[in-house]
Amino acid sequence: MTTTQLTELAHRLATINQFKTNEAGQNRLVYSPTWVEAQRQVIKWGLELGFQVNVDDFGTAYLDMPGTTEPEAVIATGSHIDTVAQGGQYDGLYGVLGGLQAIENLVTEFGRPQKTLRLISFSEEEGSRFPDTFTGSKHYTGQQVDLTMKDPAGIQFDDARQQAVTKLMLAGVHHQLPDLPDTFTELHIEQGPRLIDHGLQIGLVTGIVGQRRYTVTVKGIANHAGTTPMNDRADALQHAVDLIVTLREQARRLNPDLTFTVGEMHISPNTSNVIPGLVTFTVDCRNSDEAVLDQFERLLQQTVTAPGNPQITSSADRWAKSDVTLLDRQLLENNQAIANQLGFKSIQLASGAGHDSQIMAKHTRTTMIFVPSINGISHAPAENTSQEDLLRGVELLAASLHQQAY
């Protein structure tokens, strides 16, 4: 990449990241005003660069640079435009804008491709607003999504979807769902410390761990904090804390590589002088072995529903499930050869985070390229990657797309 191209990538990243709320970090939850601004901007850049732009019913944008001799063959790249609440500046977005930059660089240097190059900006991947993940790539691959699910404010997915998609239909944009591509390559920050800790520049992803997400609901009895004896309480929060400690220890004993995270909790009535009567908390667990995840799910259900205080009931509802996914071996080997030719220090590794690639891989040949995350931080405002590493990722992606499409 030239200095001008690197400056353009940095400018585009900064442009999207300036669409902010008053909260810390990036908050592009799907179909929110900041999400609409970001997806509209990606579409505008595509139109300015001469791409053919389609937007589907879920708001995913497809920017096509048609092939000259095999336009029906599609080589795709991209990622998601949404973020977690108070997220970082590169997760998802780097794959979208890095992909745009890679295709722009190729067309500038080599002209139109023989096969169609497609940039995909998926509508949603994170599951941060509605209780489902990967809804953009699920819709693209023909999976059903519950349109009646609601966000914490009670807004229905289908209502938010329709209002947001209408705002993406700029002049020159077509409203349709394109056919699936022949291959899909996702460029992404690692979101972990392995590359940065070992002084490596590129990660080539072999597969993606499976993950399950649950909401545990504990119902007790709200009562006066001063007049209710300790031995006569149905304290939902204390029961929830005990469950979390037990579940975490069970996960550790089952498999040291099984990740266990309680990331969200709600307490009612959430008042200092009232014993909590209702508590909900989430559990996120991930592993590269499906059998381990199945076994922990059985343990979780047994533990949560085990009899105890007759005045307290608890239940667990699984609302997200992604299977362990292996990515395309030939694309991996091809990218390994390219990384070696470019002199990049690389490693092959599995991804501990979920990605749209695990949805796409069930339907088309799919691969992923990682660049380092400084201090291994992601899903937080401190998320960062050096400009040099951003550059290497785009350079490798461009070389891979060139090999596939020219």
C-alpha cells in the first residue's frame, strides 16, 4: 500500500468512528442511528468508487466490482458493521474498510477483475441489542431469524429493521439479496494476545470455537432488608452469586480451555434497602470441542434447576448457539504461501471469538486473516492495532483476492 492508500484507510476508519453516542467507545448497535450513519457511509463510498451496490432486507450491504470474463463467479470479503456496547474502533469495521481498501487497490493497479469482487458489510454479528447473533450472515445464507424478538427497550426486531433499511436506500442502490459467493475471506483483528505476545504479524485461522449463550433467571421474594431475618430470606441475588461460583468451578474442572463469562446482570428492585426478588444474568461459554460444550450445558441445567430453598426458583434459557467450525484448508494454505512470500511472520491458529465466517463456512469456502491486537484488548474502548499491522493485513488480503479473482 502507498502512503496515500494508508491515509485513505485511516481516514475512512476515523470517519465511521466519529459516528458516536455520548457513551464511551463505539456503540453501533444494529439499526441504531449510529449504525445507520455508518452503513450509509460505506454505501456512499461504494457508489463513489463505481461499485454496484445492493442492500438486502436486513440491511447488509453488498458492493460488487463486476468481473470482465467471469462475472457470475464471486470472490467476496468483508465483516460486520455493528459493535458491542462501548466497543472498540476496529472489531468488524476493519474487515469492512480493509476489504474496501484492498479491492480499491487492486482495481487501481490491475484494472477490473476477471471474476466479480464483492465487499460485504454485514448488518449484525454481535448480538448486543437483540437476543440473537450473526443475523446478517444468517439471513444471507437462508437461515431463519426471529423477527418478533425484542431489545431491552421493548422494540421489536422487525420494526427496527424496516425503519433502518429504508434509510439505506440511496439513489443507485438496489434492494435485493445477491447469490452466495464462491469464496469468502474475512479480515479481522485477533481480539486476543497470541500474535502480539509472540511478536507475530499475521494469524491464519484454521477454525472457530463453538459458543453457547444463556440467560439464567432467579426468582426469590423481595422483602425489607432490615426486618427480614437472615434465615428466612429468599434472596435472589445471593442465590445467583452462589450459582455463578459453582458454575465457574464446574467449567474449570470440566476443561481448562472452556471459557466461562458472566457479562450481564439485572437486579430487581435494585434498591439498597430491599432484598432482591428477581435476578437475571448471562452466561457465555466457548470451546473448540462440541462435546465439552454439550456436557457443560447439561451441568448448567442440572445446577440451575437443582432443588434448594423452596421459596427460590431458577431456570436457564439458551438463546444463542454456534457450532465449532473448520475453515477451508486450501484457502488457508494459499494464504500461508502468500504471507511467506511477503515476508510476514505468521502462525496458524483457531479463533476464540465468533465471526460471520462460521456462518458463511457452512455454505461457501471460507477463510480468515488476523492482525494483532495491542495488549490483546478487544470489545472495549482501549481496543487498538498499529497502523503497520493494519497495512499488512490489507496487503495480504489484496494479494489473496488477486490470486482468486484475476
